[in-house]
Amino acid sequence: MREVWYLRFVLFFILSLFLVCPVWAKEPVKKAKTVDELIKMFDSSSCKQCHPKEYEEWSKSIHAKSLIGTPRTLGSMAGTIESLWKEFPHSGVKSVQDITADHLMFCMKCHAPQVKYAEPSAARELAELILKAAQQDEAAWKKVEQVNINCLICHQEVAIVHKWLDGEVDRKAVYGKKEGAHMDAKYKTLKKSPIMGQAVFCGQCHGTGPNFEFPQPSQCTTTYGSYLHAYIPSGGAKTCQDCHMREDGIGHLMPAYRDKRMIKKALDYSVEATGYYYLHKPGDLRPTARIVVKMKGKAGHRMPDG
């Protein structure tokens, strides 16, 4: 009788643990109180010791300055922040001092997803830095540039999409295409991301349309939607990674429409011009040209897009 009671107690205790701490529960992530803390939390500079080629490629990419961009992105970011009190009367923001991470995430979801781990103090500081950087403040510019899409964002933060199937991200590991040991003092385990080589991995940001999950939905890019709805049904078989990484040995530079190689692969065009004179009226001979421009998109998605 005592053994039965003991077994019941043990089963009850185990079930209680599952109810209080379910296996799919997220591993808590410490919140950053300052921008410097946020930068340190997602510091990936140690990666270049073992992956110098990939790190060098990435450092020259737009991902490495995802809040700055060309720098067209920086201007858009600053304008969006100001719109919180200038154009959105129900945002709850009267000035930059009212900003929290939630107010920024409809942009930062893709441009810097780590911002969701920012305390209000860090979110306000980042917003102020972006506004200053947009006014050509050099110190602010350099600080903003450090909040970016780096190794830890792709190889950890967004490495798992189907969390009910594959579980939550392991914060003590980095993700790639295989599993094993990882020679790093902090991230000692390499785990396999089921989507690392698939288009859906990129589609998390280069998306399908408006982000309706936010109080003020935004829409910057529909590249992945176009890829799914047009390219794949037409018989296309390449992934984003094929064109933007593997072919031509481009790697982690991941160039797009500003790269001459990518333009050549993505677009066929021809121009035909015929010149002649048009007699408008006696004595009025006017030079005229007939120009025919033909363009054919060869990319796996609509252009222009982002």
C-alpha cells in the first residue's frame, strides 16, 4: 500500500513539473537596459576567429548595417519613429520618451529582432540614436550600426520556425546544417536547423506581405510571397540561398539588386532605337526617335522588392 502511495506521489510530482514548466517553454532571455548591453548580448565578433571568410563577407553586406542600409533605411527608420507621435494618435507615444520595444517591433522584427529583448530604457536610447544618426551624428551612426543582423540572429535567434515540432531555440547552441561540437567558449554545441538551407528561412523577413500581428501593420517586402505564388508554381526550383549565396561563390555577402552580377542574372533587356525626321509642316523638319525597350524578369520573385 505504501509503494502504491509513493508511486502516485512521484507521478503527481512529475506531472506538476510538466504543467509548471512545459517542455516547450521558452528559455528566458535577459532584458537589456542599455543599447550597449543589447549589443553585447548579441555580440558575434568571436565568430571571425574560425570563420574569417564568412565574417568578412558578412561585414560588407547590408545585413551588417541593417538599421542603416544604403543609408535609405536609416531615413525610413527615423521617419517611422517620429510618426509614432506625429501621425499615430493612438500609439500612446507623445515623444521619444514614451517609446518601448513594442513600438519599434513592426520594423525591428526584421531589421533587428533582438530589440524585443530591450527594456524601455534601451528602446528609448536606440530611438534617440537613430534620430541623431539620421542627422549625420557620427557617434550615433556607429552605435546604431552595431545593432544588426549578425551571426547570432541567423544562426540562433531565427534558426527555428516550427517550434511545436522542433522546439524552442537553445540559447547555448548555434545552428547550422549539421550537429556536433562547436569550438567556441560560449556556444559549445552545434545543432541542425531544419530550415537553414530553405527559402522559408529568408522568408521570415523577406516576407509575404503586411505584418498583421502588430497594432500598426507594416509592409516592406513581399519577396517570399512572390516566390511562393509565382516562381514555384511556374516550375522554379531554386532557393534564395542558391541565387544570393551559393552561385558565383557570393557567400555571406548576399548581394541583391545593387550588385551587377545579380542584375545580369535577374534581368534580360534590350533597346531598339530608330531615328528619323518628322515633317511637322513645310519647312519644319523635326528629329524624332522610335525607342522600344523590352524587359524580362528572370529572378525568382517580383522586382523591385526587398
